[in-house]
Amino acid sequence: MTTLEEPATAVRTVTAEIDGRAVTVPEGTSIYDAAKALDIDIPVLCHDERYDPVGVCRMCVVDTGGRVFAAACVRPCEDGMQVKTSTPELERNRATLTELLLSDQPARAEDPKQTTTGDNLLLGLADRFDVAKETTDLPCGSGRGLDISNPVIAVDHDACILCDRCVRACDDIQGNDVIGRSGKGYSTRIAFDLNDPMGASSCVTCGECVQACPTGALTNKAINNIPIRPREELDAVDTVCPYCGVGCALTYYVDRSRGAIAFAEGRDQPGSKSRLCVKGRYGWDYAASPQRLTMPLIRKESSYPKGPLSADVRGDTHNDRGRAGGGGNRSARLSKNGKDGRRKPGGLVDYDEVLPHFREATWEEALDLVARRLKEIHAEQGAAAIAGFGSAKCSNEEAYLFQKLIRAGFGTNNVDHCTRLCHASSVAALFEGVGSGAVSTTYGDVANAEVVIITGSNPTANHPVASSFFKQARRRGTKIIYVDPRASTVAEHADYYCQVKPGTDVAFYNGVMHEVIRLGLIDREFIKARVSNFEELVRTVNDYPPERAAQITGVDADLIRQVARVWGEAKAGVIYWGMGISQHTTGTDNARCLIALCSITGNVGKPGTGLHPLRGQNNVQGASDAGLIPMFYPDYQGVDREGTRRRFEEAWGAELDPERGLTVTEIIGSVLKPGGVRGMYMLGENPFLSDPNINKVRKALSQLDFLVVQDIFLTETAEFADVILPASSYLEKEGSYTNTDRRVQLGRKVMDPPGQARVDWEIIQDLARRIGLDWSYSSPGEVFDEMVALMPSYANLRHDNLGLSGKLYPNADPDHSDGTVVLFDERFNTDDGLAHLVPAHWLPAKELPDAEYPLVLNTGRLLEHWHTGSMTRRSYALDTISPIAEVYMHPKDAADRGLSHGQLARVHSRRGAIELQVRVSHREQLGNCFIPFHFREAAANLLTIDEIDPYGKIPEFKFCAVQVEALSPAGRVSE
């Protein structure tokens, strides 16, 4: 007799007999699941174990001795039940059903699934029951239609069997609620929204429905004319998504004969559980772009003195008042190609305009020049004259080697990466408060929470797979409190939506804590045993009763009271936050408030509780862990601690700088000062678009004595380079990556680099040898072993024990354990083991609206794009779905300015101006507007200020004052 494994808590069981074999299962177990435990196969079409069973296809019916057959997927086992799963009558029933369903299907040779991935489940059953469309006498219906409006998914309604797997994939798994049914009788078909074409609906193109569909009703289209073929004809490479910090596990199916990826699928992993978003499933073709850099390039002597090379980057392609930074007159703008000089559509660097300023070189010549010039600057002007920008898109091993090169090779801690532009303030507050810059629990732990706060984040766009877990939890009863100035789609799933005014987070959370304390909803035992400075926090939040918090934030006082009670009364709560918290001059204070709110209610250190800053890039957590930060060696060990420095000096065999280095924004400022940074090495970073106040960045890059850029594309920053080194994309190398959950995973090589492009860690090592470092690493695994030996948090991890799913750190036994989900169950990582509360008072933003600039600008991401767009705008699917830069405005703000949806407008601040289309949006708060920062032709960071948080040194990307004005068709501001 077989017994299904029972949970730790006692449950009632039943014993049934299936095909003459006894099985004991928990009460409520379906016949299908019980049969599976006995290795008995029951055919299904509508059923998938990831979805709620519905029993609509009737293929799984079994004989329970009742009047009618029972659907095994929905019928629970009963004590004493006797089940037959494969009688002649059942088989005839299934064969007839198969024949009925098959009659309307396309011919096998034309079936959109069978002719691509070759896995049409209905045709598989037809083969099993020896029925065929060609031999049936049943009439064939047709005319329900073909929908090819989505750029990467085709819908064949005639091939649909109405199994509802797509509906449940969309609802149960992704939580998008786009697909339903429309029509009656034979005309019934799946529908998107209100029976819209798929491409015009609210579908987010995650592809979950395609992965779910058992027939050819929903199939992937070929991308870039690479045909989709059966899996067994392709090379399957298991790796990790190269985009956001969620780190979804996927498999690329590679057509080796064509040297290209045919398609991608999600695969099982404890975090992502086979899910993907549009970027992971369809956004991989950027690596095959014809614009890949394939040869080292050296700037021609005729292109000095150095500066930007294209009209776009010079800033002379905009009209009116020179607000783009370079100005330029009307005739100059019209002279380019005889047309108005607006930036070309597509938002990519014009290679024809830039490449003539460079000549091709050998690797030896290029690397020799880089080493010689950086060494000369170092010798003449000192270590402080050298700086490096690393990349969160690179692997842990590459991040480790890059920071080691800058520190051990040039004797400076002037090394940083994009965490400075996203979560630096969160890391600063977490390290100060709990002694660790990493998350204390996973995004999947939301399943154990009674309540979650999602704040300063739009996870449905920025972390869509993590968001799907949040939406699932809410359906199971978890309460969601959403706090953000923009009413993103998360607000539609929230129980409580608090639309705070931008920059007022400290006042809001102080108001919530005021009420939590007043109501006595704090965890006094936790505070007494594990928290310091509580009394000072009480004194601070006493100044923020709900009425005062309401005045500052715009959130109703009663709603603040409700949030405080819901949070305080919950037995388990998690706070997830994004860059709406961190990207402020008060970003560290914002995060301090979140740490305090969790700590005073005991919501740390147990399942369903904790602090989780959702990381933006695929390896921003790992790059930070590996030491790509100016004030920390690997594993957040302070560079200004003598004992720590001595350990790294001994390990690296070099004398190290005892002073903290400059951050990203400080390095840019230093370049503009006498005696500042003169030589820079940029690995995969594009500060011209990603940094604030582009005019200042343009000036700084022009003044560098020497710049080497290592990248896969010609970026805006590369226009200022003396040497450009062609690097490898994520898909072309081996290495480890650490996601937002602290999960360390292996990225595996999918393709070879194009032309003479090389793997990044090898380039770094070759340069290190040229400046005198004795490096001889033979593989990323060898680098990883050295790194782990210096990083206590990563102890016990090796490439060969990460497996297909990766491992969470810390991990005492990675050979047998997935790792630690919840941190701080007994003590925090601070010196005294306590959570250090740091109270904060609300401060206004550095630049407030006024009569000339009355609107507040917020910047951020779109679902389809990522970072500066260098990858996603070279992806067919992603750029096709979202090709246009837009400013999102409240309907009244647009109407007050005479602006309508789709109209061209100019947005200008005290630093510059950009032109883009208006998108009238009910999600924006009155007096606020939103611009995504992916579009170089309308670079949002031309507008933003470079004021920084004093602790995290992160720029104020989320708040600056702007005005929006209409443009006439000719492109001038309307009078």
C-alpha cells in the first residue's frame, strides 16, 4: 500500500482502491493525485498541477461505480472508494472525445504547435487512441478566427478546445486576469479583455498562456526568422534570465545550425517556479544584434580634442533655448540629412555617425594602450586620479575581479556600480540597522505573511514574476498595503492603497508607527530583547500623529490609522520596497523607517516577516556582495577597518588604500575639479543615460584624460572613449549571479561571442597582467573559490554544488540544503546582535515646484524595457510592444496645458529639455508626471537633479520640478 507524505500537523486520511491497489491519502486528495502516487497514468487535457482543477475536458474520467463517470482531477478520494481508471468503456469514451475535439483542429501538417515545438497533447492522445482527423466522418467547423495582433504570440481560435488552461495560467499563476470566454454555444472562444485582439488588450505578453496551451491555439511566433522546432532537435541550455533581480530560471532552446536561440521557456526553481515575464521569455535576441561590437576600437587622432561624437549626445538636436545642453541653431539642426534634427526613431546610437571617429585595432594594441595610459595617469597624478565603474549585469566573478583590479592594481577604492543609482540608500540603512545589506527573506515568503507592505515599487512592471507571487498571496487571504504616488496596477490588487505625495514617505511611516505605538500593537518582548534606541524612536514619531502625517502626505488620517492597525495586529508581515523609497535625498531615512516599523512589531526573523528591497538588475545583489562598492571589500567588510584591510592585503598581495573611495556621482563631480579623477575604466555601464543631470555628465566625460569603455554595444558613454573593448553578453559566458533573494545561480554559456569580442573576466585579467598583477585564473570557478574564501556569507558554496536551481546564502550544507530563507531568527548581524533603530524626521525635497516649474517629475521603468534600453531596445518583441517615449500625465494637468493623448510636448527643468509624446493616465497623481528613463531620444535624466542622499550617496531620481508645454506640429513651443 502506498501512502502520500503527510504534513507535520495531523490531518484526516482516507483509504481508497485504484485499479486494485490500495492507497491512503489526506482527505480531499483528488483521484488523479492519488493515482499519480501509484504511478498510474490518467490522460488529461485541461488539467495541470499548477492550476486549480476544473474538470472541463472530461478526458480524465474514471469509473467509481457511480451512475456517471467522475472527473479524476476534481473528484476527491473517499474512504473505501474503488476506482477503475482504464476499462474498455473508459477508453472508448476517451477515444470518442478525442475524435470530437480533433475534428475542428488544423491538419497535422499545418498544426501551429505540431509543426513548431511538436508537442500538441491532443495529437498525442489521437495517436494513443488511433483516431485521425483525416479518417473521421465528423463535420469540421471553422471560422472562429486567427489573431496575430501580438508580435510574438499567435492565437488560432479554431485550434482551441476550451480547456481553460490559458485562463487559469493567466489568473492562477500570473494574476493578470486578461483571458476569459466570450460567445455562446459553438461560437464560444477564449477572449482577451472585452474580446479585444490580443495585441490591443491589457495582455502583458508573459507567455504563460502559451506554455499552458495543450494544442495549437496559442503558440510562439518565430523571432528574427529563427524557426521554432521540436525540443529534441535543439540544444537545451539551462541558465538564468539576464534582466531584473528576480533571477528567473529558464531554458534556451538553441538552433546550432543557425547559431541562434529559437525560443525560451521557464523551468522549475524554488523561487520563480517556471514563471517568466515578457523580457525573460522573448527578450533574448539583443545578443544577436548586428550592432554588436566585434573588434577593439581606438579613437583616431583627428577626433581630438575629445568630446561627444553624435549630434544626439552633443545635445544639439533640440530646439528652443538650448535646453538640451548644447543648444545649436535652427540651420544646424536642419542640415543633418536635410531634415529636422530630431533624434532618429528607435533610440540607438548612430553608428554611421560615430564609428568613423575610431579605427579597428588588435587586442594587443588596445590593451597595451589602456594599460600604458592608466599607469601614466596613476604615476603622474596618484591613485585618486583613477576610478572604475563596474556593472550589475556582469557575473559575481567579473565584479570581484574588477574591484580587485582597481584596488590592488591602482591602489584606490574609487570603484562603484549601479547600486549607487538604485538601492545604495537601502543598503546603507540595512547595514546600519541590521548589519547586512541583503534581504532578510525571499519574495516567495509572502505566502506565509498575513499582511505585506509594497512601497515605492511597481513590481508588476519592474519585478513581474515576484509580483505574481504577491497577487497569488492576496487571493489566498494575505492583505496588501500599497504605498506609492502612482496608482500602478498593484493598486488594483491592494486592500489598502495609500497615494502619498512624492517625497513624504518618512512622514507617512512615522504616522503609522505613531499609531502602532499608541494602540499598543508593538512586540514588547522583541523590542526588549532585540532592539536598541526604541525610546528615541517613540519621541520622534510622537511628532507625527495621523492628522499631521495626512497634511504632509495627502493620505487620509483614517486610512493611516487603518494601515497601522492592520499591520500591528498581523502575526506576520513583510515589507517589499523599490526605488521609490531609495532614490531620494532622504532615501536612507525612508529605509530606516521601514526597518523600524518591522522591528517594533517583531516582524523580522520568522516565516512571513522581514525586509526586502527588490533589486533592480540581474546581479546588483551579487556585485554588491562581491565588493563593487567604494566603502566595502567583498561581503561588506569596511575598507577603513585596519584588520579587514590587512586580511585583504595578505590575500591579494598588494598594499590597499585605507580611505573610502568615491561613489558614482562623486566620481563624476571629481572629474570636474582640479586634482580629481582623470582616468576611468567603465565595464558595462552607461552613465551618460543612467546618471542624473546629463549635461554635467557630458561635461565630465569630455574632460577625462583617458576613458576605456568595455561593452557589447556602442553606447552614448562610449562616444567619449579613447578605447572601446568589445565584451561578451550574458549569453556568451559562464559565471554566477545572485538574485534579490540571495540565491546564487549559475549562468551558462549559450552562444559564442561574435567576431573578436571576448569574455569580460578574461579581458580584466589580461589588463591586470599588463599593469603588473600576477593573475592566472583558468576559469570563473577558480575566481569564485577565491572570492568565497574571503566572504563568510558565501561560505561552503562552489560552482559544482549550486546545481540547476542555485543556492540561497548563508548555507551551512549546500550539498543537501537549498539554504536559509529567513535571516535574523536569533540575532542581527550588528556587533551587538541588536536591531539599531535610527529615527528620522521628514524633510522636503531639495527642489520644489514653483510657478515656472509647477509639476513634480518621477522617473522609472516600463515592463518591456530595462535600464538604459541598450539591450531591450535591440529586442524585437520588447521594442515592438513599447517603442515610444512618453510622459504620463494626470488628465487635468494635461487638459490645463491644452495637451491631448499622443500629442508631442516638451518637458523642461532647470537643467534641460526633452520632447516626447503625452500619455494621459489615470494612474498619475494631480501635479505629478512620470517619464521612463529607457529612451535616449527623450532622456529623462537630462531633467533630473544630481543632489544626493548624504548617507547612501544616491541621486534624487524621483523628485524634481518640471514644466510640460505643447509643441506645434513644426516642433516649436506653442505660444
